[in-house]
Amino acid sequence: MSEAYQELLRGFTVTARGAAVELPSDVRSINKWVEILPRADLLKCADMLSGAASRSLSRKHLGATRFNLMEALRPAVVDCIKGLDKQFLGSPLPLTSDRLAKAELALFLHHTLAEAYRRAVVELCHPEGDIPMMRSGNAAACIARCLWHCQQVLLISWNLYRTPPAGIWSAMRSCYHYAVSVKLNNHAVEDGPAHQTVRPHDLFVETALMALVNPLAFTPPELDQIKTIAAGMVGRCTVCKSAASEHSAQLPRDEADDDGVETGYLEFDAFFHVLSEAVSANGGMSPVLLPDGHTLPVRTALVKRMLRALGQASARSATRVYGEYPIDTVVGLSGVHFFAAGRIDFETYIQNLSRLSGQGISTAADWLESGETPNHRMQEATVLDHSLGGYRLRWAAGQAPRARIGEVVGLNSAAPGIGEPDWMLGIIRWLRYETDGTVMAGIELLTRRCTALALRPVQGGHAGQLLRALEIPPLEEGLPRAFLISGRIEQNTPRLEVLYGFEPYRVLPPRAMESVLTETTALAVNIDYSLLIEQN
């Protein structure tokens, strides 16, 4: 018995769920059973399919029997999953309990079919792992189906910023390693429900490349572009037992895997160079030239974030300090401005700037006594670890804010409830919603102290509308300061009038107004913010 076949035998994780339905044992009966499914009642149909498919895993079958049964059942399951997907994909996060239940059902159906096809390979090649004569097509189809359904589980999990079900990566690796051992990794398989021709190598490498760039750090539309790039690069990337070059990384694995688990390596040198060549282009868009000659226009900021996720940015290699401690957080620019301005809303802030502009700005005025509003709340999080570049946070179940990739977050560096808040500013780079309701986030630090202010762009001698903004001193000495505002500024180098109000740690005389020449850069592609960098 080969080592690859022994690996294929291990780690089946799906348990029974859904209606207690026994699947018929022959294809003709399954076809009749599928015909009478209550398709008009999506949830009932999904419940029956999940119950029948998961309970069938406990049966033993000989040869290609399970493969034939699953082939008869699979079109109905895929159609049901498509109906469920429409109920939750694209919905605001975190999902409502109803939509979350539908998402979990779709994940379970994909996972169950993946395990069924993996078990079908085991039974087809029983007992030594050799493929029976004239059965290589069935074996290749089983492997490809398993890998495709595992990939769908991961794509849904990444779109919802959730931890994938246990065992997904070990199932993918075992199927791929077995395909290599029997020389089926490049066998083309027609997949009707998936509407494509697939190869085990392509499916596995495409999914591994997506995992390599930290998919929890991207929005669903960005993930679609990343998937297109990864799909175009599968022929230039290889899986190997040891690191083949500096652009090699250990294959992804499940969180439950031991540190000693040998997963192999993905060599992604071509993937890295295609991205590097694209990002050298000028402008806000970078044309990614794929090996087939197709050019995909991608935002330069997205390509840079992909390269950073591949391990090129210093922040990802910085030493991290571990230790759990509480920290107050505020999500969103308006909320950070409210607290950094001394707990007053922007309208009041502007009114008092106008009233006090001729008298200097007082930090002890009675209008700073305003309290917290329902729309601006501090929420306590737990810092799990941090480095010079940022923080890894966890919000408790029921306490997590509504957040998305690219949103700004205020972090109170002062101890909670003690003294004057001292607001750092960061940006959410990745999110993960855990099954227990907690939310994890990776925060890239922009500055260790931000200041609330108002500014207005000046164009052709005419001042625009006053805008809510934050001053961002640089993290490193010698770099220019920046200003973060709501909305987008289209001019390349707008001149700003900056008005200061509340500066709790001011050591110099009050600043009433300052004229600044800036250039505009993108902070995040999915949030309407502009980052204005001061020109020296």
C-alpha cells in the first residue's frame, strides 16, 4: 500500500446532519428520489440533501458504486447550493442568524460532497491503492470533484471572513498527493455542474496561491481578481517536497494540524514576478500580463497588497510581542474624529471653530463636555499580539463592530478608563469571523497619535466645503505627515486649509489655521477615504 494511499485513508471529518433520510442504493432509484425533491422549498430541499448525502458516508461500497451514486445526486446538490448562495453572498457582515444558517448549510453540502468523492477514490482503488483497469477516468473525476468542492468551501469562507471547516486542507493535500502518485494530476476532467474542464494540479495550485496572499485581507471583488490571476499562473507554479527557491512557501494546512506535519512546498516564483512586473507600471492601474497573453487590469494598490502578503513587506517579518490585554477601539473615521475631538460631533466642532477662530482655541471650553452618542461608541477588544507595524485584535461575541477590509480603526493606547485617551490610528487589513461569534482582525498601524481637525481644499483661490479629517504624523522620523478625510479628492496636488480644534497633548501654542500643499494617494480601494500627503 503506497504512502499516498494511506494518507488518503485518514481524516474523514463530516458527521451526519439534516433530515434522517437514507439515500437509495442504486442510480435509478436516486434519479427518481431527486425528481420528487421539494425544489420550491429551498431549505427543506437542502435539509433532505444534506441528510441523505452525509448519512451515505457511513455506508461501505465496492468499486465505483459510490462514484456513480454521487454523480446522480450531485447536480441537485449543486443547484441547491446556488440557491443558498444567493441568500447570503454579498450581504452585510456580520451575517444575520438566518443568513448565517444558510451559509453553514451551503458549506456543509460542499464539504460532504468533497468527502464523498474522496471516499469514492478510496473504495475504487481498494485495497492497495492501485487504479483498476479502465477506471483511471473515474478516479481522476473523483479527485477533481473533491478538490473543486474543497475549493468552494474555502472561497465561501474567505468571502465571509470565516474559518473554514476542519480538515479541508488535509483533504485537498491527500487527494493531490495521491493524484501525483498515480500520475493523474494533469488528467483533464469534464465537470458539467461546474461548467468547466478541470485538472487536479490546476485546482490545487490555484487554491494554494489564493491562500498564500492571505485572502481574509481582501474584499470579495478583489478575491475574484486574485482567483483569475492565480488560475492563469497554475501552469508556471509547482508543488515540491522542499523549498525550491526564495519564492517558495509551505503548503497551507488546517489550524488543528500539528507543527510537525509535513505539507510540502509551493514554488511561486513566476506568480511573484508577474505581480512585480505589473506593479512597476505608472498610474492607479497595473496591467497583469498572464502567460496566455491575456492582460488583466488590476488596481496598483491591490497588486502591492498581494506582494506584501507574499512576505515582501517588512511589517510581515517584524518580531511580534504576544500577550492578551484589553484596548478601547473605535471603528470608522467619523467615530475616531468624535473621540479625538473630545467627544463632540463634527457640526458642533465646526460651530466652535467659527466662534473661537478670532480668540484662539481653548482646550477647556464647556463645549468639550458633550457625551458619547449612540452612533459613536468605544468597544473593548483584546490585543492578541502586536509588532511595530500593527496589531492582531479580537472582539468578543456580541461586542464586535460592523467592519470591513480597508476601514480605519482608532486604538486607545492609554489604559481603558484611565486618563485622557491617546488615539492611535490603523486600518483593517484582514478580518475573520469565528464560529463562537468572536471577530479577529489584523490592523496595520498608520500613526501612534492622530489629531482631529477640519480641512477644506483650495482650488483656483476658492475654498471648498469643510471636511472631517484626521492628522496622521508619520511612524518614522523624516517622513511627511498626512491627512485622512472622508470622500475622494480628484485633484493631484490640492492645497488645503487645515483648521485645528482640540489637541489634548498640545505643548506648543494653539494652531488656528494652516495652509498645506499636498498630493493625493489611495488608502483603500473599497472605502471612500483620501489620504493626503504633505509636500515638503
